[in-house]
Amino acid sequence: MSGNLDRRAVVADLLRDRGGLMVVSGLGSPSYDVMAAGDHDLNYYLWAAMGSAMTVGLGLATAQPTRPVVVITGDGEALMGFGALATIALRRPPNLSLVILDNGHFGETGMQPSHTGQGLELDRVAAACGFPTVDLVTERQGVEPLRRRIHAMAGLNLAVVKITAENLPRALPPRDAVHVKNRFRQALGFSPA
């Protein structure tokens, strides 16, 4: 089921005072939300990669173990990359946080009800997979403790944030995947590839 939290306000709160936080945003609305909070060289926007945000986050967390990584994605993408939850729980990178913006709908394809809109609880699935910290955020006061945990790299964690089911105006991030990759690499001190 969807919730009543404003997705843009939640994402803006999570990314406040972000420092060197690396952000992977899922396809569609999560990328628009991250962009609306402010474009940044350490934002890795995914285009045409449905279901891949969590595994990209795992790869970054593994490659950059001293830096915090947050994946901000939606319930539809999390459902498509379901197997990633089990793999991430087994690998347990201590610097990785997954934030699933759950509106109970497939927003990018016409707002059809998703599995979570019909009762599937992703927080319980993550707990069953073995995530050491799992939160269900349904109230605004739950966002700040989540933000602190993400920035402190307080261990692998996943939060399902229940947001309002609505299509907001798009804040389009750069769509040139090579440009996004190269500026991300440069922000980490690597040359473009």
C-alpha cells in the first residue's frame, strides 16, 4: 500500500549535507527525485537499466568500501531486481544503504498497482533475506534517523519509505550515460574510461 510521505521532501532530506555520499538512483521517478534535490557529480542516474540499481550499488560499495553508498529506487524496480536483495544480504557491505520509495504502483508505466500495492511487504522480504537493519518509514520523523545511519555507514541497511502515489513533474537529470559515468569517475579521482 502507498503512504502519505512526499517523495521529493524525503529524498531532499536524505541528501542534505551529503559530503562524499555516492548515490545510485533507480529508473524514472527516483532519478527525478534525486535530480530535484540537486545535481551532483556523485549521482549515478540509471537510464534503461530497470532492476539494476541495487546491484550497481553493491558494486560501488564493494569497490569503494570507505565511502557511503545509498541506492534510492522505487518498489517496481526493487521487485524487478528481487534476487539482488538476497545477494546483498549475503555480501553485507557495511557502507551500503537501500532506500525503496514505495508508492504501491508502477509509476513509469501508468500507475498500475504493484505487488506492494497488493500486500507484499518489501521490508519483511529484506528481513527474511538477512538484512541486519530494516526499517519501514511511514512518518516524517523516521527520515532523519535514516539519514544519519546512511551518512555514518552504520552497516548494511534497507528502508522502505511509504510515499504518496502521484506522478510529479519530471526534473530530468543528464541522459548521456557516458557523461554521467565519466564525471562520477572523475569525482572519485579516476580518469574517464
